[in-house]
Amino acid sequence: MAVGLGNATVASGECGDTLKARTDKREYRRIVLKNSLEVLLISDPETDKCAASMNVSVGSFSDPEGLEGLAHFLEHMLFYASEKYPEEDSYSKYITEHGGSTNAYTSTEDTNYHFDINTDSFDEALDRFAQFFIKPLMSADATMREIKAVDSEHQKNLLSDSWRLGQLQKHLSREDHPYHKFNTGNMDTLHARPEAKGVNTRSELLKFYDEYYSANIMHLVVYGKENLDKTQGLVEELFQDVRNTNKGIPRFPGQPCTLDHLQVLVKAVPIMQGHELSVTWPVTPSIYHYEEAPCRYIGDLIGHEGEGSLFHALKILGWATGLYAGEADWSMEYSFFNVSIDLTDAGHEHMQDILGLLFKQIKVLQQSGVSQWIFDELSAICEAEFHYQAKIDPISYVVDISSNMTIYPAKHWLVGSSLPSKFNPAIIQKVLDELSPNNVRIFWESNKFEGQTDKVEPWYNTAYSLEKITKFTIQEWVQSAPDVNLLQPIPNVFIPTDFSLKDFKDKDIFPVLLRKTSFSRLWYKPDTKFFKPKAYVKMDFNCPLAVSSPDAAVLSNIFVWLLEDYLNEYAYYAQTAGLDYGLRISDNGFELSLVGFNHKLRILLEAVIQKIARFEVKSDRFSVIKETVTKAYQNYKFQQPYEQATYYCSLVLQDKSWPWTEELDALSHLEAEDLAKFVPVLLSRTFVECYIAGNVEKDEAESMAKHIEDVLFTDAKPVCRPLFPSQFLTNRVTELITGMKYFYHREGSNSSDENSALVHYIQVHQDEFSMNSKLQLFELIAKQATFHQLRTIEQLGYITSLSLSNDSGVYGVQFIIQSSVKGPGHIDSRVKSLLKDLESKLYNISDEEFKSNVTTLIDMKLEKDKNLDEESWFYWAEIQTGTLKFNRIDAEVAELRKLKKEELIEFFEKYIKVDTPNKKSLSICVYGNQHLKEMASDKDKTQSPFIEIEDIVDFRKSQPLYGSLKLLRRYPTLFQRYIKVQQTHICQSESVDFVS
């Protein structure tokens, strides 16, 4: 029963019918404004950030013919200004200057706008946001600039295989269905073609807005700190003037594919090295049966990775390195079920056998029927994940819910399709039966098809060929496929059943050093904030040999890949049950992570440690992993130019890092026997740094650490021995010379890429609380000004950012710009011009504005961790770098509270200002093919004093290095002096127990 309240109606009281997690303490209320705008209000008194998201039920499917990308272009234009707030870009400026972020996206049937901000600035931010949907200006002078921004975004995607294949799948569909469209837009579709036809793009933009942006097809979520009544009053006041034209939600009935688009085999040439099969069927959209979850059930079975699964069979045969199955590209009217398989070179040659096995498995599933116990397991896993979910950022939360509101009844707005609860074999069987050879589409990507295709997709220029196949062809593939016994998964022993919380007596503020031996060190932090039955475990195996040469780095990498490969069939069950694990190369060895439900975490940990202790090299798996790693290295050259530039910057700064080209060369000469000899030596000297946090008792944590020592160090034939004192490695950073400008000019590694990129890096100082705070405040003040000037005004490129950098405790600031319109030399000159503008901005900043920025930064720094992962990530970073400044936030806030405007200006003048004698800058210039001719002249224009870096490794060897912060702990006198400086403003009760 609806109850009147102010200018809105409230449905179901406090949204009491909406299902929420058992551990969720937030309050919810659903209201409908008089203009038919449906709103979900969320009250969270504990939040440090407020957020809002508006979902508009119109997207690129509604683009007018000949104006592809108009919905996306409109999304961009709404950010500019409104009648109430006419200053250009003032919305984004206000959000950024008050600790927030803002973004939007356009999908096929929806456009979603969202932001978050510090709580004390929420009301005005929400007012500015509301004007998007009341009276936006969309000024004529901004039109061409933002068309260029849309085009730059498209240029960024041109060499992305995911974008290319996605558009190819759309291209090979009904031309009269909107699925066929090119939806992001570019200069051609939004300017050149319309202009040639006498069409005014801005007029069409305004017409599109007037036709589709109606309150009755919008859904708003508002996440606030205040109570629901106060938030409701604010929403009613700000959004009541959103116009309602009673527009119906656009619908696009019918399937995108006719018989002509089915039973096809498409061969396409990708950018990246590798081979991939994508097998797709049109199926009944699961949205109609989301509680029965047919595609989730089927996807879990086809995509399973345990013994007896399709992937396991393909892996044993050496044909595949990955398999993913599930629903994709769905709407209310149509859906596709997709199986993607990453192939090895051998798998590429056995494509027909692989497809034969896939259809064989599907036939087994179709004939064996739907199993109640498998559905019940799926339901149990999903229920545990939902009810014990960690809090996420408010901005992510409101986006998820606002998009759900368009699709699901109010009862399931918070749940969506994440809680399968109704077992209905007939519905699952119906979708299973739709996975038929009669309506399949097969997309096969490989570089080996280069020169063997006869067609080109028009928007991304993807080369492809197409041939028809019949169900009889597929039947032949099934019959000739290897005789493999494909089995259903076994019951999952990792599904948690104990969700009880430990009763911790000690309420430690910071991690404590619980245990230290010559083999390992254990840091421990019980969960006294989040109250979830979960744990966070990190273990860094420090092995000095791991990164001692390019050969060692590559062998260490393959070792980690093989460990995961060997564990996959077993650990997959844990991962599906909400217990994630991972192995990765770290700075000085390799790192093990276990994160999730604590109930059965110890079982998985013991399995991983046992696999490390008894590691053997299997030559067949070595060959597969070597091939995979080789392709990963080869694909470095296809990274986007800005990624290449940041890589070169890191290579300049990081001591003991090796060029990927050298590692690739080393890899080509390595064989299984090299790894077999290497691993025992790698592990022979090891120290394990451990961090265990969450719903784990002290004795449990100690027992885990002791188990590692028992298996690896104190066994009768120990795998590992402790490190010698001289073997503890430290990460050191190149120290640039004061007053010197450094340049590194490099041709982009992908000759087909027209984009160029610049990283302009300014090195400032080594970790120190007062300096950190000044640099962070400068970044806050300069961030939006940088984006507005370089991207919005000058339109240098879609990727434009200013960010802080922290390389092993050495702090700096870096400007990153990628552009298809200007070369790196020009961009670098514009960054220097921007720095002069920022100088004026700082000199003219009022006392009030300065204080406001300080307050904003303090609020940002004091923002509470939302979940165990966030808290643990911060503490683990302190442990891994060796700084152990667990009180960092309070210390830096203390520095901010006493900071004066004159001190910030002095800091800027000394370290960042253009041509200051103390400045240390490094410009990494990566040239795309259309700017390559500018490289020589850019070098000639470089002004003294400067150093042109010709060879990064040689240059790095010639430079001094910053001292390691870790080593301060090994020299007590120096260390105590250092700690005294760092902790001047920290009360004794909060000081950290540092240990050497």
C-alpha cells in the first residue's frame, strides 16, 4: 500500500519488502516523486562518502540512423554546464575539489551517470547533478570539442581485440536490428557525415535529449549519511523539476540473428598474438528466469575446471589455457550464451576436435538431465556470498542498484540475479537444448589467418572470412574427437558452513608482530571492524635469486605459472566457494594470497605449501606455459602508447628491473631442465614475510606460519634454508639529478598505432610525512585544472591525468596524456605551460579556498576502510616496503592541520615550478606512426640543462640510488632519529612497534 509523504509516495514502508544481506545495517526506502521518477534512498550513518547514480533507460540502440554514437555523445555533453551552474566544467571541478569522483557510461539500452563526494559537500553536488536532467546547457562552443573527445575515445579502442571482435559479432547480424550498430561514435559519424548531409549534430542532440530524457524512465539511487526523511526531502526538492513526458522505455523486439547469421564459422585476424575460439548461441534471456538461473547453472558446468571437466581434458591434451562460459550480450528481448576458449598453438591445429569435445559435453548435459544437488550447491555458494558480502564503495554500489532498478522488481533491487533460489529443471533444460549445432556462431581468432581473409569489418577494419557450416559437419567433429571421459563435478568440500565470528579480547589498532624466527616473520591483525567470517592472508617468499638476471626473472615467472597450473583442478573448487587464492611474482620473489571465507582456508593453504615443497617440472606443462608466457611478452609491444610510456618510466626508476625484450630473449633459450635445476636453488635460501588478518585467532595464525616452517624449513630434508643477513634484498630507486631535465624519446612499439603518449614525471622526495602531505595537497588542487585544460579545452586526448607516484617510497607526480592529434613534444610543452598556470592558481588561491582544500584532503585521508581487503592492502603495503608506518594516515593528517598556504607555495616553487633549480623532471615520449617524423625536431628543441637517455639500463647504472627505507631499521641510531622525525605528532599510545 502506498503512503503519501511530501512530494512523493513511499512504497512498502521503509522498503521492507526489498531483500538485503543479513549483515547489512543500512536503511532503505523506495519513493516515487510526483513526476514519476523512481528513487531508492539509502541511509548509512557510518559512511565517509555520499553517492548518487541516475540510470536513464535509453542507450545507443536509440541512436538515429546516420548519427551513430549520439547517445554516447549526449552523455559527454551533459557534464559541461547547466543554466543554474553555467560555468563550464564546474560540476566536475566541484566534485574533484571536494574529494569525489564522477563518471558515466552508455550501454545499448541505458545511460548511467554517477558520482561520489565527501559527506559535507553532498547537498550542493546533488543539486549540480540534478541539473543534468533539468536544464543542461550543451553549449554550441563545446560541441566540437566533445565530438573530438568521443573520437579520441574511439581511437583508443581501435587496436583493442575485445572491441574489434565485439563489433564484428554485431556486424554479422541483422542490419535492421540495433544490435548491428556501431555504438560509440567518432568524428565521422558525429560530424563529417551529418555535415555532408546538411544535418546539424547539436540540433539532433537537443532533439534526442527532449525525446528520451523523461523522469518516468529514470531510476535514481541516493546514498547518504543522513536519515531517510532528510535525504527524501533533499531529493524531492532537487529532482521534482525533472521533466516527465510519459515516454515509454524504448524496446527492440526480435533476435539480432536470422538463419543467415547462424551456422557460421568466422575466421578473424586479431592484433595480439594468440588464438581464441568464441562459440555463441542465441538463447532465451535469463532475465525472465533469474531466480532459476539457467545460464549460470549451465555456465558453471561447461566452464568448470576440476578433474573430468572439458577444460581439464583440453589442458591435458595441451590444447587450451583458459575456458569461460556464460551469458553475454543480453537484453530483455534477446541473449547469447558464449563459450570462449584460449587456444595453444597445438589447440589451434585441433580446432575441430575441440569443438567436437564441446558439443559432446553439451550433449552429455542435455541427456543426463538437470541435477538438484548441483543447483543446491550453486544456491548455497551464492547465498553465502550475498549475505556476507563486504561493503564496497558507495559509488559502485549505487551504480549496481540503479541499473538493477530498470530490470528487477523492487524486492530484488539489491540482489539482482545473484541469488538463484528456485530449482526448475524444465527451464534449465530448455536453455540447454538451445545450445544446438543448428543455431551456433563460431568466431575463431588467430594471427595465422593473416592474408587468408577476404572481408573487412568497416568500423575497426578487422580482417575476416566467413563460411557456412552444417549440423552434420559438427556431428562429424563430435565423432572424430578424442575419446575423453567427461564427468560432472564432484561435491565441493570448500563450501563454508561455519560463519561464526571470533571473540577477540585484544582490540589492536595496528598489526602486531606475533612471531619472528630466522625463517619467517608473522604480522597479525584481528578483525575488529567489519565482522565478517573472512580472512586475508599474504605471504611473500623472499628469494634473492628470483630477480638476479633476466633468465632468473623468467624462470621465476614460469615457476609461479606452473604452480597455479598444477593447483588449478583442486583450488578451482575453493575459488568457486568464495575462497580466492593467487600466486604472483613480487619484487624479490613470489607472493601467495588467500582471501575469503576463513572456515576452510587452512586446507587450501596446506595444499599450496605442499605443492611448493614437492614441486616437479612436467615437461608437457612446461611447454604450454612457456608458449603462453612467450605470447604475453610478445604482446607487450601492442600495449597502448601511454602504457608503454609508463613502463619506460618505471624501467628508468626501478633498480634491478630488466627490459621485457631481454626477458623474452632469455625465455627463447630456456627448457624444462633449466627450470628443474633452477627451482631448488631459488628456494634454497628463503625468508617468508606473513600477514594474517580477519576472523582468525592468534593461535590459528601462528599455527599457519609454523606449518610453513615445518614443511619447508624444518623437514628432515628441508627445501628452504634461512637467508644470510647480506641476502635481504631492498628495492632502490634511481635518484635524478637536481636541476636536470631528462628525456627519453622512443618510437611506439606497434607501428599500426597512430596514438602517441607522454609521461611527464617530476621526482620530489623520499617518504616523509610533511612532504607527502604537501605533494598530496598539490595534486588535489591541480588535478581537475589539468584535466580541464589539457583534455576539455585543448582536446589533447581522451586519456589525460595527473597522479601521484610512489616508487618504493620515492614520491613524485606524473602527467599522463595519450593523443592522436598531437605529438609528445607538443604535449610536453603544454604541460610546462599548464605548470605556469598552476603557479598563478596557487599564488592567487584565497585563504578560504586553501582551507577548503586542506579540509577535503583530510576528509579523504580519514575515510574509513570499507572492508577487510582495503584495510589489509594498506598494512601489507607498509610491511612489504619495510616502512612499517602503520600510523601514516594520522601522521600525515597532523601535518596537514598545521600546514600554511605559504608553505605549500614554497614547496611548489622548490620542487615543481617550471625551471626551478631544484626540479628533477623526466619526459618519456612515445611516438605513434603519424607523429614519428617529429621526433628528431623535438630532440633538437630540447633546452639545456638536459640529458637525453639513449639506453635506459646504461643510464640507470650511471645514476645514484636512493637509500632503502628498509635499511634504516638495521641501523638503530639512524633509525631512531628517523622515527623521531616521523612520529613527532603521534601520541605514544599509537606508536608502532618497529622491529629490525
